[in-house]
Amino acid sequence: MDFNNTAVSTLLQETFKASNDFSTRHTVKEHWAVRYYYLTSLCDSIKLNESIEKPLLSSQSAEDFIDTLLTLGAVKQPDVSKLPELIITGHVVIQLMENVFSLDAKKSLNTQSQEVKIEHVLMGPQKALSEDLLTNINIIRSRYQKHELHLEQYVLGRSSKTETALLFDVHLAKPHILDRVRSKLLSIDVDIVHSTGQLEILMNNRRISLFPTMITTERPDRIVLNLSQGKVVLLLQGSPFALVLPAVFFDFMSAMDDLNQAYWISTGLIVIRYIALAIALTLPALYISLISFNPEVTRIQLTMSIAGSRAAVPYPSYFEVLFMLFLIEALVEASLRLPKFIGSTATTVGGLILGQAAQQAGLVSSIMIIITSAVAISNFVIPINTMSAAMRIVKYPLILLAILFGFIGTVAGMFFLIGYLANMRSFDEPYLKLFLGERRTSRPNKSR
């Protein structure tokens, strides 16, 4: 049989004629012949050998070979036009006389669990998710061993064809939330979907909203905990992070170490986080308000001390605040972009030199350096990075209000911020929902 004249061979050869990784193999056995097509960059040679070549050599007839292919998961393809799409997703197309089959032979990349890089804990699992979707599902199922855990699969992106998994406990997840998530996934119409952060933006109706309504996490234990609380999890092929939704404000202020500590210790740590959040948000604006508008609010000793430290500074208070905050933001970005072996050292040394030089040159006061350091440290106390990044931005509108209206502007800005958060919804869940019920579900019940 001349395969070059068949519709399958002509279509595939024409489609992939410019691809050097396109391969065709042809084997003739007595009265029957086999030809299969695949991309060497996507298909695993070991899988090809085990699934095609060895069965082909051991089969006595075409019927035996077909039975073996079907046993290994091959699917008969009556529609020739779909074959190029199957090949670019890692399938091998097998042509056996007048029959055409497809078999998944995709290489498995990055299937090993990675070390936790972002959400570190002192006591608890130290392994994160991998970049392989099936491996991540395996990790979650091994930790959440309930038959109520359901899995739905989707394909996102017209060009990327990114495999996506929706995980939820069918008895705990709310039906209206599941319906909204399904409708949003089906409504996504873009060329490329390659990360959970991009998927969060695509699913979020409030595209200009600063505050996250989904948790991006790399920790399997956090995923399992949220599944047990009736939440929904989204996993993407090629991404070592998962999306957990709906997420309320308290979820972003809780760390997995809270489950590993005694009640009063974890409660104290949560209180510290909220105090640090208040410092990161309001301290720069309060400094401007007290220095430029309302110095009488503080004690006279503190007022005189601040005035003495600013005696050599020729600029108003808001200039030194914006100048130092800009340096801190630049140092944070530099620490992210520099190689990790020199990043922390370079930014630490750079911060010390810049701060000391700016104070000696009279550009900023010594108390401003203390305030800037306190703001930077407090900002990174927030456990979830997306909320930490949001709070880095929110303090600037408060600074603007403090520049224009002083202490009254700062207080009004905080009231507006709290009202805005109270009006927000995360998949119909109140964003400022009380956390008491969430904490009870995360701790074991007392024995009777």
C-alpha cells in the first residue's frame, strides 16, 4: 500500500513540512503495513517503544496489533482533520491499512515535587506542587482520600490548549459557586493561558480590582485544608501553583503554621499580622499628617525629637516619605530580579549604604529611616504574596490624602478602604467575612 497517496499521509506531511521534529516511521509485515507519525520533541521514545514497536514485532496479524493498541489506550480516529491537533498535543497517529488510531505518548516533564519557595513553614510539609498536572492531582488525592473529591477537566487557550483541572468536594462545595466557576472557565476565550495568575485575572470580573479574591498557593496542605472547608481548587498543566476560591480577607492573613501551634500562640501570631498590616498601611500617611498638619497630636517630647531630626532636611515631609518608599520598592524589585546567590546580599548592603548616605546628606531624617524599615518589615509579615503586593500599593492613596488633608484625610481614607472591602464579594462570599467558623473547621474536635 502506498501511504504517500493516502489522505492521512498527505495531510500530515503538508501540515508539518516545516517542522524538523516531525517524524514518520514505516514498517511492513507480510500482508499488512503500519505507519505512524509524531513529533520527537513532544513524544517519549520509551513510550513509543513499549506501546508500538514491541507490540508490532510480537503481533502475528493486524488484528492482534489492533487489539494490543486498544488495550494500551489507543482511540480510533474517523475524522482525518483532527489528526494535526492530536499530534501537537503529544499523541502519535498510527495508520494501519485503512484504520487510523491515536495514542497518547507525551513526555512527562517536571513531574517531581519541588521544594517550597514562597510559603515557608517552620513545622509542616516542605514539598510543594510540581509543574505536571497529573502529579499534582496525585499529590492532592493522596492527602485528601475521600471519594467525594470530584475532578472536572477543561482545556483553556485556543493556541496553548492548557489542560486545567477543577477539584472540589461534592458534599461540601456550594452549588452556586461551582456553577459560577464552570461558567467563567467556559467563557474564557484567549489564545494563551500559561499561569494561575493569568487565569485569576481572566476569571475575575473586577479586572481593575487591586485586592485578590483567590488564593494562589504552592502548598498541597493548604489546598487540602481548603477543600475540607468546601472551597474549589483549580490546577493548570505547567504551573506549580493552584488557585483556591472563594477567598476572603482572613484567608490571606492565615499561615499554615497556625495549625501547628497551640491556640494562644497562633492567635497571638495572627494579631501580630494585623498590627503589622496597620503599620504598613498607615504609618507613612500618619507621619506626613503629624509632621505637616497636626504636630500637636503627639507628646511634646516626641514632637521636639522629630523636629530635631528633621532640622537638616530642606524638603517637606512628603518628599522624604516618597523618596524612601521608592528606594524600598526598587530594592524589593531588585532582590526579585537578581540571581538568588547575590540578591539578598546586594539589596541589604545597598539599603544600608543608601539609608546612611541619605541621612548624612540631609535628604531624609533618621526617624524616616526607622519608619521606612518598619513599613518594609511589616509588609512582608502578610503570609500570602498577592495580598502583600496589594497592600504595598494601597498605602500610596492614603499618603496622597495625608498630603492634601492631613490627619482627617488619613482617617477618611481608612474608612473608605474598610467600606470598599466590606462591599466586595468573592464568588458571592463577603470579603470581610468573620473567620471564627473557618478556624473551627481547621482544628480537631474535642473528644467527648
